[in-house]
Amino acid sequence: MTSAGDAVARLVRDEGTRVLATLIRVTGSVDVAQDATQDAVVRALQMWPVDGVPDNPRAWLLVTAKRRAIDILRREARRAGKEAESMITDAVPARDDLLRLVFTCCHPALAVEAQVALALRTLGGLSMAEVARALLVPEPTMAKRLTRAKQKIAQARIPYRVPPDEELPARLASVAATVYLIFNEGYAAGSGDSLVRVALTAEALRLARMLADLMPDEPTVLGLLALLVLHDSRRTARLSPTGGPVLLADQDRSRWHAESIKEGVSLVGRALRRSPAPNSYVLQAAIAACHALAPSYAETNWDAVVSWYDVLLTVEDTPVTRLNRAVAVAERDGPAEALPLVDAIEGLSGYPWWHATRAELLRRLDRPAEARAAYENALTLDLSTPQADHLRNRLADLKEAEKPEETQEPPPPP
């Protein structure tokens, strides 16, 4: 596909997510809305590259999807034709349709493991493979979870709305996880030709700000927003002119967005003051603040970073958290101390950044054959094109033993 075609495809995908959220609201059916939106997306991908992108892409998609939804509802005899038509014809995109959708997907009537998966699939517009990769489960398992979740929404008649205040805390953990994983997929896309998917990061930030409006004193929300803002502050410095990744150690910090850093650090302070106990998002945001406030990579307070990770492990002892802590230990104490920590982590054999981190540590320990094997293992797994190109370049550079070493920065932990 040409670059122009890629741009059209990204536009269709981004706007299609908003159309899907609106159609779920007005039809009350995830399946009908998905079928109708998919039909509109296919038509757009066929027509727009030939006829040009319409002035209002979202409106075009919504009208096309509404027509298809009416046809589906008539065919399935779920409602009388006129009732279905009047219901959908009156539909207009609502500002909080996406927020309504994420709360619907994260309803406590659904199994916990299905809530985030369903929200990522519908709200984030992620493919089945992308959702499975984000949650570190096999794709067939994920497909079954999603089918059961959609059936449950229909059978239980789960309302499509932002819940009243008293119901918000019960759903917050799943909602926050969903917003963060959407951001994470945009921040470091796991597949495709682009390292960063700006539309996803922007949508996650918008949702996080809406959550902060709903729950302004909630530490989880403040920590989540701080974490997203601080990571996003580095966005322009993370890409080379060719679209490849620029590692944290090599980023031009003058290109980091100072106002975002100021906002993020302020949010971290507010979140810490309101946290009666250690909170995962607040702790991750504190780690991000350590990086944001360091004048240079060499001046990073690695003692503080490792200490924050130690606290984080008391509330979120996951393989990815342990991997990220090991990366910090490598910077503070050296690769010889970090490699055993990485090798001891279980459950990440299908995670490319575990292999890539091992490769970098082995490289720094002057064990090129083992490093090469680790790079090659990483390259067999799902990666975006820029990420894969970066690892191939690192693999090729092993022949130049005298070249200074770098440390791979994994994406932020889910």
C-alpha cells in the first residue's frame, strides 16, 4: 500500500472507532454495530483512495454504517423496520460515546479477564491478534473470551452509559487498564509500519482527562493521567527522521515537551498525596517523572528508579514489571547484575522485549553469539516494522565489537 493509502487506512480506522461507539449506543448490540461499521470501513477503503477523502470522514462513515445497521436489524427482525430506521436515523455522535463504551465493556457482570479485552477490541480498534498480544494470551483464547463477553452484554441487558458516582470505583481498575493499554499500543505499536499511532495515544489521553473530570481526587485516575502525559511528553524525540525508534539514552531532551512534563510531575505530586497505599499507576508515573526530570540520561537517578520499582512490585508483581526493573538495575549496577534477574523471569517467552533485553545485556557482557541468538528470537515475534528494523540493525552491529553499547528501553509496562 502506498503512503497515501496508509494514511487513508489509518483515518478510516481511527474514525471508525468513534462510529462504532455511537452505533453501539443506538442499536444496543455490539455485533450489529461491529458488522455495520466494518461494512462502512470496507466501503471507505474501496472508495476514498479513488474518489478522495470526504470533507467530513466521520459523518460519511456514520451515514454508511447506519444504513447497513438498518438493513441488519430489518433482516434479523429484531425490530420493526420503521422503528429501527427512526432510531438510527436520529443518531448523532455524542462526545462521551467512547467513555460510555469503555464503562459498558468494563461492567462487573462480565468476567474480569474479558472486560479489558472487549474494550480494547471495540474501543481501541485493536485486532484480535493485537489484543491477545497486549494481554499475553493465545489468540484463540482471546476470541472465545470476546464472544462470551458480547453475549453477556446482550443477555444481561447491560446499560450503555457512564454509571452513577457510587458505581464508578467498582469499574475503575478495568477502565484504567483499558485506557492505559490503548495508549501503550499507540505509544509503541506492536505491529504495522509505524512505531507510534498518534490517534490512539491522543484518544487514550482524552479518555484519561475525562476520567479525571469524573473522579478528580481518585489516585488511580491522577496516576494514570500523569503517566500518560509524561510518556507523551517525549513523543517527538522518540522518532528518527525515518520513523525509527530513538532510545531514551539518545533522545534530544530539548525536544521533550516542557509543559507536559510540568503537568505530569504536578499530577504525580497530587496523586501521591491522595494515595493511602501504594498505587500501581501512581508508582509508574513516579518512575516516569524520574526520567522526565533528569537533565541527561547519565544523570538519571537510578537508585530512585529501582526503589520505585521495588515498591511497585509489592502491588503489581508481573513479569513485565520485573523486566523493567531489571533494565534499571542494569543501568545502576551493570549488566552482570541484571542478566540473572532477566533470566529468572517466567512467562515472557512470547514477548519480544524480553529477548531483546537479554540480547542487549549479553552484548554489553561481550557474549556476541548468545546476543545474536536472543536478537533472532525477538525477531521471530510480533513487532512493528520500525522495531524489527532497529533489532536487525543491532544484530548487524554485533560484527563491530568496538562500537559503544546502548541499552534497549522496553515499552511502558501494561
